[in-house]
Amino acid sequence: MLANILFTLLLIAGVVLFTKKIKSVIRNIKLGRDLNLNNRKSERLQTMIRVALGQSKMGSRPVAAFFHVILYVGFIIINIEVIEIIIDGVFGTHRVLSFLGGFYNLLIGSFEYLAFLVFIACFVFLSRRNILKLKRFHMKEMTKWPKSDANIILIIEILLMSAFLIMNACDYQLQILHAGHYFKGEVIGSFPVSAHLISLLPANIESLGFIERFCWWFHIIGILAFLNYVPYSKHFHIMLAFPNTYYSKLTPKGQFTNMESVTNEVKLMLDPSAIPPPADAPPARFGAKDVQDLTWKQLMDAYSCTECGRCTSACPANLTGKLLSPRKIMMDTRDRLEEVGKNIDKHGADYNDNKALLGNYITEEELWACTSCNACTEACPVNIDPLSIIIDMRRYLVMEQSTAPAELQGMFAKIENNGAPWQFPASDRMNWTKEEN
């Protein structure tokens, strides 16, 4: 009874802490500007199924795609077993779903094969990061924490899968020995992988029982800890990939949005019937200086970033040695958003720390290095759009700070004076035809 109460308290604490963090993330995302993305629902659903569920964009790197599918399927299916652990933990039962008979045996056997494959996949990914040291995992923005985060998740997965298989091996041996509540008249479950571990286990019932219970507790506590760790790590994409791909940009990648603030200014100049904003209304912001100037979708993009580096490895500016890294843009946006959220929790919504995303996190040099080619958005496996953040921050620099590279300043002046980016007036544009004649 004491164990059941302890388990229930741990379960409640884990769920409460997770819920609290999720509410904080939702609050932070809602700090962004409003954006209506409730159109084309059928197309959005198809995109989510294809990209998030089907992982269609992972195929460009077949080896990584194969092992990622193993981790993905294993994560979803093996955690069905958590349902039984929770029921057993709360009510003090043991393998409560065994009444499913042959189907239960099929489930346990499938879980074991998947656990073994997940075990192998984690070692492959650890090797890619730490032995092969693929370049995109060791770029400038991949500081100590991002590197450690990926390794921590993979090690946790290995430990959880090991605990699951050792627990099953002990349970199987205890059933063979007809030990107490473990044996229900016949061997329950199928153990195609863990059966091979029996030779490594002690032969007496007491030791087997201790190891089985230790692994059982380690497995469920590990899952609850993992659940609460995920929102703080890059693996938050496990949950956010689905809403993020659902709200993907459906218009052509090269199509830019108009700024509502600019549109309203134009209407006031050209439309006599346009209603001006109230006198006490705050001045319109052109572009984005800080995270509150971005849309909620751009902030969701930041939380959804997998830090895989596919965007940066495809970026022509980065490949030619420029300072820009699309992955860093997303990581910086998320870090700044978390900082703003913590300030709100500590000091209130009106607190100003005199910092901003532009300047304190992202430099002008990074922004102007972008070629706006959309290679990053095409490469992202969860349809993140770093370019939209870059463009909005450029808009702020040009329209509010009047700063831009000298080449652009010259072009702006020509457009203002001549109505075109060339240095000659409109009246001379057809002179070339005279020379042909």
C-alpha cells in the first residue's frame, strides 16, 4: 500500500510539473502578434500527416531517416506499455493487461524488438555526434549545453530501454520459477529479446525480485523525469512538430507578406475614407526588434526547432563563411523568449530588461548575410521558417532604424528618386531601343 501511495504521488507530481511548464510555454508563444492561420484546414491536416507523422522531409538523409523512424515508432509504441505500468503502480497489480491473452504476448514481444532497435539507434546517433563528429553538430552555435542536451536524451533512452529489457528478463525468470504473484498458472508475455539476458541474472528469487522492482521503478521514474525534461530541451519537437506543421506556411516560399502597419499607412495617405488610429494608440511597429514583435507562429517555430542543423548545412551564406546560421536564429529566438518569460514570472508583464532579440542575440551582420533563398525552410524537417524572422528584423532595421548596407542604401535612393533601382530616370529607359534602330 505504501508503494502504491508513493507511486501515485510521484505520478501526480510529474504530471503537475509538466502541465505547469506547458502552460508557461503557451503563455510565451501568445506573447507574439496575432496571426490567423485557420484557413485551408484540409490542406493543413494533410501537411501535418505527411511531414510530422510521415516524416517525409527526413528522407534527404536516408541513414538518419531510417534510425529516426525507429526512435519515433519506438517512442510512440513502447510507451503504450506505460499505461499498464501506471495501472499496476496505482492499484498494486502485476501485468494487469495480461487478460488480453495472445494479443498481450504479441504486444510485449513487439515492445522488446522495438526496445532493442531503439537501443541500437541511440548508439548510432551517439556515434555520429561524438565519434564521427558530423560538422553540423559542432558549429559555433552548438555550445556546451546544446551538445550535452542531445547526448543526455540519447543516454536516457538507452537507460530506459535497458531497464525495460532487464525488468522483463527478471519477470520471465520469476515466472519460470513460479515465484509468488509473478506466476499466474502459465508464463504470461513473450520475451524474444530479454530471454537472452537470463544467463546474466542471479538464480535466487529474492535477488531477481529486487532487480525486477528496481528496474520497474527506474523505468517509470525515468519516464516521468524525461517527460518533464523534454520541454526544456530541443526534443520538445516530439510534441510541437504536429501543431507546427499543421500551421505551416502554405503560400509559395518566395512570397513575402505585407506588413499591416505599412498597409494602414498607405491607406491613410490614399483613401480619404480610411479611419486613422486613436490618438492615444501606441505607434505602429515596423518589423521586429524583439520577440513580442514576432507572430505567435514564429515563436512556435523557435520552440519546435530540433537543432539538427539541416537548415545551416544547406545555407549558402553559411557555406561561404558568412556569420549567418539559420539554426542560431531559431535558438536565439527561443532563448530570448524564455528570458522574457522568466522576467514576466519574476517582475511582471511590464518589466523592461533593456535587452532585445536584435542586438543582444542576433547581429545586423547575420541578418544581412541572408540571401533569402529559402534553402533553410526547404531543409527543415518540421517546416520551420527562419527566413520570416530574418525578413521582419531587416524591416525593422530599414524602416525604423534607417540602417542598411551601403549597396542597399544606394538602391533605396534610386528607387525614391527614379522609381527603379537604376541610376537613370524613367524618361531615359527606352533609349537603348534608339541605338538598335
